[in-house]
Amino acid sequence: MTAVISLGSNMGERENNILSAAGRVAGSSGIVSARLSSLYETAPVGEGYSRPFVNAVMIVRTTLSPRALLALGQGLEREAGRVRAAGAGDRPLDVDIILYGDAGVDAPDLRIPHPRFMERLFVLAPLAELDPGFILPGGLTAAEAAAQGAPGGRVERISSRSRICRKSLKTGKY
């Protein structure tokens, strides 16, 4: 199954937090292949944040179920020091499942597709970089959705994939 995962960090060594998490995802059992976007610095969406985020998107091929992928992401967040609290707030790592094939999940702790991803340029821009023709729910491509923009969407690419250690990411065709 092909899944889209968003990674974000606005605490500590933000770039390292993202790259470390991406390498851990790619190296996890059940991840067949993984691709990582460039890193983007983005303005926080909403209130309650003290500094900008660094964000990236991964497209993974996985044999993990949505629940197992959620457990992987939440485990990485805990290891990075994230404490889940109600509402917005700074975080060393945020891992969200954006899409999981054509599957839909509507549970209190997991909603796929992510309910607000079409409003998040920090998801759409990196996804469009990775795969401009990726078809989103509703029929738009990632590039079309990113070109339409999103509210509060300051997104600036700060580093390219060339800085990422290729040995840490499995590659494959989608």
C-alpha cells in the first residue's frame, strides 16, 4: 500500500529531528520503500507556537496497516520527546498519516485522509515536489492543489534531498 506521511518539528534541532525520523521510518519493518521531500520551513498554522516549523513529506510503500503505521509514528514522536496535550503547542516531532491508498479511517484517534491536509501548504508543496502527478481525493493532482495554495501558507524550501543520506532511505518505484 502507498501511504503519504507528513513530518514536522518546531523544537530543538528541527532539521535533524525530521531527518532522523525519516530514516527510522524508512528502516522500519513493513516499510518496503520510502521517498523523502526536501525540507521546508513553514509558518505555524494556528496559535500556540513559538517558532516556525520544518516540514517534509514521505511517500512510502508499506505492508503495515494504518494502525501499525500510526503506532510507528507515535512511537517516534514519544522517542523525540513529544508530550501530547490538548490543543496546539510546540513539538520536537509531529508525524501524521495523510493518505493510505484509497482507504478511509474515521476513528477518534485516526482519521484518513487527514481531515485538513488540503488546507496545509506545508503538506501539499512537499508532496507536489515528490510526485506532482499524485492524485488526491477529489481528483486534483498534488501540483494542482499546491498551486491553489492554502490559508496562512508561507512555505520555503530550505534544503534539498541531496543533503539526505541516501543509505538511510530505501528507494523504489511507485
